[in-house]
Amino acid sequence: MKGQCGILPRRRDPRWNVVIRSGDGQNLVTEDVTVVEGDVATISCRVKNSDDSVIQLLNPNRQTIYFRDFRPLKDSRFQLVNFSNSELRVSLTNVSISDEGRYFCQLYTDPPQEIYTTITVLVPPRNLVIDIEKETAVEGEEIELNCTAMASRPATTIRWFKGNKELTGKSEVERWSDMYTVTSQLLLRVGREDDGVPVICLVDHPAVKDLQTQRYLEVMYKPQVRVSQNYPLQGLTREGEPLELTCTAFGKPQPTDMRWLRVDDEMPQHVVVSGSNLLISNLNKTDNGTYRCEASNAVGKSHADYMLFVYDTTATTEPAVHGFTQLPNSAEELDYGDLSGTSVPPAASGEALPTEPLANASLASRPDSRAGEEGAIRSVDHAVVGGVVAVVVFAMLCLLIILGRYFARHKGTYFTHEAKGADDAADADTAIINAEGGQNNSEEKKEYFI
């Protein structure tokens, strides 16, 4: 499929880009002409100080086009515009590239005078098309677009825009005879925000104005899920009261599968799920937990969570926030600002967005105080455990210090009474005999070590 383009020709004054020529010491004056192919070029040979000398105009092959007011050349495209003693002005209609070159003005004086004028022909691109690698892309993919401007002179300059933002492409120029074909390549990584956005290829060329073509991007993306609390609209979720949640999801293509589940636990039997709605008619403490809505399409799957904490019937504290926990399902979703459900990214043209009461949206934008209270309880438990651990560590350190001091005080060298008399004995047997009491008293000698 190729983009549509429109060309608005720029009708230029024949004197556009004028270069005036006048020979030194001569009476002849003329100027160069730049003209768009198919337009009219006007050639003027003027005499500054007329003396009734004959003026004539010659083509690049030095064939006489006009001699005074007579046209010898059989080319009806040349028409006399003005003739006088001081000027010969001739128009050339339906200019083509073959008409380019030098045209000569001659004045029959003594000596003869001659000066030339140059006609330059501009050719606008004959066609401008965008080719896209994929008609439908998936978010996160990099696609290739090519814009081609064919058969122009001089070579065109191609610029890219996505919406109002200018992008940078890579251009290649091919020359065929006197014509140029330019192809510009653009590599673009698309996201869901690009769906329905036009990509514009614009040409800068002196022969045309506002020549451009565009293609609208079609991007597929996985669902974005939002959970809203229908009842109670405000206040605590207390025992015995009902709770109603609604899940909305939109993506491209529109999600076809949506389901409710309870994270890390089974869904209570008294919970009623009807399509995108979840209803608990009579809350109790066993309903506490995280409830998740999942939605999927051909691109992928996303979810949003609701954290439920059921309070006693006597609880009166108003929660600062509600129980919505909604995290991005991909890095690309971070571009959409508030992921709590209050902001909706733009949909593709002709695609309806899900709607719901404003009260629900405002609830979805408020985090839940019950999560804060649970966090406070957890912080208290952590403090108690930390205190107990600190006491045990302190007691072990004290015990180690006491044992160390005890062993340090009882460290030394000890002597037994069995060795008495051994210093004066000649051998071991004599030492034993000389010991106090001998062997008869050996059982009475006892030593204790504390």
C-alpha cells in the first residue's frame, strides 16, 4: 500500500533567480532565466543607448529565433512579446529540458555586439510514495519506512515527520541521465501511543511547494487494565457489608479474555464473578487478600490488583486511601503517567474507549490506607523480633566475657605431692621410697582441681 501525495506547482516569475549580464562597453543587457518544466520562459534583449541598430535572438545552436520582429525559426512556442528600438522580448512556452542552454542577443553595430542568457529548467519529482515494511506493527517493534521521490532536477531533499515532530532519515541519490531519484529510509520503533499517528514524508525542492505524502501507523498493543470500586464508594470495607469491583481493559485488538482470581489463594466460594464484575455480598475476615483482574489479547496479557482488608463492624477510622495496587505490566506503560486508572492513553481513530462513573475513577486514583495499616502491623512485629534478637546477642556476649575472666584467673603451674623426695633420689625407685608415707599412704593422697 502506498501513500497518497499532492503537488502544488510553484509558478515562478521568469525573472526569478535573475543574473543580469551587460558586456563591458556594450549597450546590450540581458539576464539568466530559471523556469519550471512546462512553464513559460521570457528572454529579453535590451539596448541601453539605442541607435536604431538591428537586434536579433539566437538559440543554443545559433539559429536565429527572431530578427527584429520576424521569426525565421519554425517553432511556434517562441512568441514575440515586445519589439522596439531598445528591446526584443520573446516568450518560450511549454519549456522542456531540451530547451536548456545559452541564448544569444546580438546587436548589429560596428563592431557587432553579443551577449548570452542562460535558461535553466527545474523538474519537480514526478511521484512521491511511502513504502512501509509492515502494515500492522506490534508495540516495541522497529519498522522500516522508505520514501521515494522520482525523476527530479535537481535532486530533492526529503524530510520526515511523526505528527509535528521531525525525525531523521538516511537518503540515497541515484542519477539517471539528467534526472535524480532520491530514496530516504526511516527506522522507527513504535509504541501504543503511535497508533493512528501520521508519518509524513515532505519534499524540499525549488520547483514545488508543499509536496508531501503520509501514512498512518497501525500499532497493536496488549491491554491496559483498570480496577474500580463501585461499592462502597467511600469509607471502610467492614464485615457484613457488600463489595463490588469492576474491571475495565482496553487494547488493540480489544481484549477477548478477562478473568478474576485471588493471588496466592483460592477464590472464596461466596464470591460472585459476572464478566468484568466481582461481587462479595457479605464480607468477612477470610476474604482478606489481593484480587487480580487479568485481561489478554493477541499481543499479550496484563493485570491490575485490588488489596482487600476487611475491618470490624465497630471500626470508625476513615482510610486515607483505597486498596488499589496497579503496577505497569511493561516498561512502555510508564509513558502513560498515572497507572492507577485515571488516565487513558489515546485510542486509535474510530475506536471506543471504556467508560465508567467519575466517582470510580477518583477512587481508583487513591491508594489504600488498609495497606498502610498492615504495613504498620508488620513494622511492629519486626521491631519486637529485633528487640528479642538484640537481648539474646547481649546475653551471649556477657556469658563469653564471664567465662574468659574465669579461665584467666585459674591459669598457672601446679605441683603434686607425688614428687616429694625425688630431688635427692638417685633413681626413680629411690624417689618413690623417699616420698612421704611411701606407697602405703598413696591412697590417702588425693588432689582436687577446681
